[in-house]
Amino acid sequence: MIIVLKVRYKQNYNTKKKSNTMKKFIFSIVFLAVGWVTSHAQTFNLGIKAGVNLAKINADFASEENRLGYQIGAWARIGGASFYVQPEAYIGSKGNKFISFTNNSNTEIAAEGKVKFTTLDIPVLLGTKFGSKNLNVRVMAGPVLSLILDDSSTFSSAYQQATDFDNYKNQAFGIQAGAGVDVGAISVDLRYEAGLTNISKSEKYKQTPNLFQLSLGFKIL
């Protein structure tokens, strides 16, 4: 028993260490790129955005379904003719529907569970664009920090054997990538967001949020 606990502790420690190293590396690259772009900045734009997302939480012990959510917030774009930095801040909802889980006897049990988060998302995207000022295509990618403002969950009684299953952290870290189109003051973006951290406080159950998002933006400056 002691040997098993030591092995599990070492595995969890190594996983956390790799995750922290990845986050530090990504942030370092982003800060260097942001510094370079802003030092050569020729334009500054400010806008608002709203949209929908299709989210789910990938779990290593359960089957899940997508849930529809929303987002509304603001963005800024700083850069030159081709490259730019786009920090954003928006309120959004994300969720997940679990339809079954694997119990301690390694048996799949059909049982429903629902989770919903209200988050403040803060991505910092690096991008490039092609085309003219009033009509262009953009591609972008960068890290995103999600602060969980509120969470609610309802689970079937069958989930009671999965102790500490619905105990979530207050923040998550991920990476976004996607493309967009600008037509005058209107912008349309389609992105994928991949979760890089386990949002569950449990050491036993791993849960990572992932989503697709479609948004409509309007440039006001």
C-alpha cells in the first residue's frame, strides 16, 4: 500500500511539474512576442464581441456530451500591417453533460450529471492578417486564463461513489487557436480552445474543458 501511494504521488507530482513548465514556456514566448509587436505597433483598435460556444469537459472516467454556452465582452488589437496582439476579456458560460461513468469496479454506469460554469476569460492572442484594411482574413493563437466566477452542478445519486468528483478549482489555463474575417468594422471569429489543466481538485479524477466558439465583433475605435 505504501509503495502504491508513493508511485501515485510521484506520478501526480511529475504531471503537475510538466504542466507548470509548459505554462511558463508558453507565457515566456507570449510575453516576448507581445513586447516585440507592441514596440513596432502602428495601429490600435478597440471593440466589443458576443457569441456562442459548444463546450464539454473531457474526463478520463466518464462519457460526456457538448453543452451550448455564450460569451460577451471586449477586445483590443495592437500591431502593424501584418502582425498584431489581441488581448480580450469576456464573461462566458461553459458546461458539460455526463451521461455515464466508470465506477470503482471498472463497470460503466449510465447516469446523468450536469455542470455549468460562469467564467471571466482573458486570452492574449498573437495573430497575422492578409488582405486590405476593410477586408482581411486573420489567423491567431495564444494562451487563455479562465477565472471561474460561479459553478453549479446536479448529479445522479450514482455519482456519490465518485467522492470529490464535483469539487472544482477557481481557475483554468488553456490555449486558443482559430481564424477570423474583418469586413469594415465587423469581425467574425471561429476558434478552438483546448484545456491544459485539470479543473478538478480531486487527485483521482481528471477533467479538462474544451470548446469551439463562434463570435461576432464590432470595432468601435
